Amino acid sequence: MTEESESASDVVRRERFSGGPARGFLSSMDADARIFAADLAVDRAHVVMLAEQGIVTDDEAATILAALESVEDAGFDALPDGEDVHAAIETAVIERVGDVGGKMHTARSRNDEVATCIRYRLREDVLDAVETTLGLREALAETASDHTETVMPGYTHLQPAQPTTVGHYLLSYEQAVARDTERLFDAYERVNRSPLGSAAFAGTPFDVDRERTAELLGFESVLDNSMDAVSTRDFLVEVVAALSNLATTVSGLAEDLIIFSNKGLVELSDDYASTSSIMPQKKNPDTLELVRATAGDASAGLNGLLTTLKGLPRAYNRDLQKATPHAWDTVDEVTEAVAVAAGAAATATWDEAALADAAGEGFSTATGVADLLAMQGVPFRKAHEMVAEAAEEGADYSALDSAAESVLGDSLDAYVERAAVEAALDPEKSAASRDSVGGPAPESVSETLSVAEAAIAADADALGDERAALDSAAEQLQTEVSRFA
Ligand code: ARG
């Protein structure tokens, strides 16, 4: 019951608008493989609702749902030719059960259908991205907990600035990625709304139950205005923007690890390094360089998306078909890069001796000496001037002493005990002295670490809740569908 079940005029019409030489150009079939499962779910929820509302009979619904089952079993690659997955699935249903299959598209359009499919699939992808951020945060927090006391150089403008601790450094990225997790969750909330039932944009005279299809598909709510619901791709922008921010955060981490390994402060695991085809001695940080470059892809995705969407008139335009792949590409690339960054961070070895040696380079303890004098009542600006002079003259105790004479008018020990100055010049003691909230001192790092661990656990719970909500909606849909079997 294939061609016979279609009326001759319908076949003629389909041939007429098949796209001619532009057929391949028009088609989104390749990209649509990604929403094949989503479209089947959307079809099922829609058909169940149509039956519940008496728009199709239970028998008709049962026939269509059985056909969808068979289409699913045959798989995406077995779909007939079509402009897109929505048209192809409908054709496949009609091929199997004849004209009644044509009732599946009652009270809807591909416009609300595709928007629903994208949101349905993207939810999973966003949750996967969230999960990889948690993996990275765990790797950073675990390594930080091994190194709350390990002193290292901290840099500004790539120059030695002040000694810090490895734990402090790693948690700086944990906290940044935590905000990326937060942004992804925030975007998720607005992805998780249903456009289904908006039809082409202008609603439908059928008595559809939009809340019901939203519920069957696990959406948190319904997008109200039907013209907005089919037109908007702001949810793609939000997700891709959050991912771009994440990729940018992680590119900084990758860059640091590349620099630290170049300085011999960190050794990357062989699993995350590469060698040269000609220079046998090389161990290159290629993997992290690719992580760093992913920020460029993400930014390109965001730009591509915004440029495609800019100035589109209401309501549906086929431009939207080209918006979606920017989101798929970005979510795939960034999620993979974050997972790789997590692996590289978790397996890198911090060379404590090299870090300790480097921590005092470039008179990085200078600020601590100035702070010490300021604590004795010397105006900070004067203390700064004095230590700056000592920096020029050898940056040791005797240089500080003569600078004190010339800038402050008295010997250094008139202001502060020699032992305190010696301690301030010691990188480890310097880091330990900065025990303000969020600072590099081991106790401050331990406190930040507890906060980070609690936040990771809370986010993991929230992720579990979202996944459970999707799973239970999928089960409910399955139950409703099987009632028609
Ligand atoms: N493949 C299309 C897309 O991704 C589906 C919607 C087609 N709608 C239309 N009015 N031509 O946007």
C-alpha cells in the first residue's frame, strides 16, 4: 500500500515542489539525523493528544502509533526521501498504513514540530554539557585538595607577580566553570518550554491540548504566543553563548597548562601530549592547544547563529534551518573539549620542587614586604616606593635596608624586625600570610575547597533531577502509547 494510497494530485504536487536542481540545497536531512528520535517522540505525543481530544479516533491513533514503531525500528537510514525528517517520517507512515497516516499532521505544522524537536534533543545535549563541567570541576577540586600547600608562582602580564598555591590557582578555574554550569542550567530552563500546538504560527481551530503534549514530552511549560513559539531561536543563542563562555574559560586553563608545562612546572600525561614526526625529543601539548582553539569554534558558532537570526521577519523563514546546526556543532565541540581538559587536568603532575623554586623568581615577594611596612604604619605608597628601589638594587635584605635609609630616612629594623622581613621574603610564608577569604593561604584554600565540593554535589543533584524528569516523561509517553496497542 504505497503509491496507491496517495492521491494522484498529491504526488503531482509533491513532485512539482520537490526542489528541482536545488533539492539537496533545500534538504536538512543530514542534520536531521540528530532529531530523528525527537521527532518520533513529538509525533507520538501529538497523536496521543489528538486521540484524547477526539480529533482522531483511538483506532486511527493506534494505526499511526504502530506505523511510527515500525519507522523507528527501520531506523533513520531507511527513511524515504524528503525535504526533512518531518516530511520523511510522515511519508514513511503513509507508506505503511495509507491515508490514515495523513491524519498525523492534523493541527500542527513542521514549524512548531521542528522547534519542539530541537528543544527536545537540545535538553539532553545541554545536560551532557553540564555533566562534563562537573567532571572538570571535580578534577580541579581533587587536584586542588592534593595541593592546598604547594606554593607556585602567580603571574600578571605573564610576569612573576606574587607567590600563590596550586590549590588556589586550580580553584580559580573551578569557580569560573561553576558559573558556566550555572549559565547552562539557566539556559536549560528556557530551552525546556514547548512550542507544540502553535501550528504554522497562527494557531489551529482544532481543540488541541498544548499542556498535555508539553507534559508528555517532559517540558516544564508551554510557550504561549504561537507566533513567538515557532519564530524564536533565542534558546539556541542562550545555550551557544553559555557554551562560548565555557569554552573561553577552558581556553584560559589550557593556555596556562601549556605555559606551565613549557616552564617545567607541570608535566602533562603522555595521554594528553603528542610528539613530532621529525623531532624525536618532542613532547608537545597539542591536545590542550586544540582545547584552546575550541573557543574560536564556539565563538564562530555564536556569531553564525546571531547573524543568521538577525533581522528575520515574523514568523517562519527557512533561514532557521541553518541556525540549528550552529548549536549542534558548538555543543558537540565544547563538550568534547571540556572532557579532554578535565582529563588533562586530572592527570597532569605538578612538580613541587620546580614550583617552589619558581615561586620566588622576579622578586615576587615584593608586595608582601611593602604590606609588612604598611602594617607598621608606613603609608603604603611610601613602602611601595622603598621596595621598588630595593628591587632595582638586588631585592635582598641589604638592598631593602639601604632603600629604607634613603626613602624612609631610617634603617629597616627601626620599622620591623629582621625575622619578619625574612619571612615576608620567603615565598611559602608569603602565600601562607594571605589568608583573607578566598586567598591562597592553605586554610583559605581549604575553605574554598569545601564550598566548591558542596557546590559540585548540589549541581550533580540538580542534574540528576533534570535527567529523572526527562526519563519519567519518556516512560509516561511510552505508557500512553502502549495503551493504544
Ligand atoms: N527543516 C525545516 C527546519 O529545520 C523544518 C520546517 C520547515 N517549515 C517550512 N515552513 N518550510 O526549519
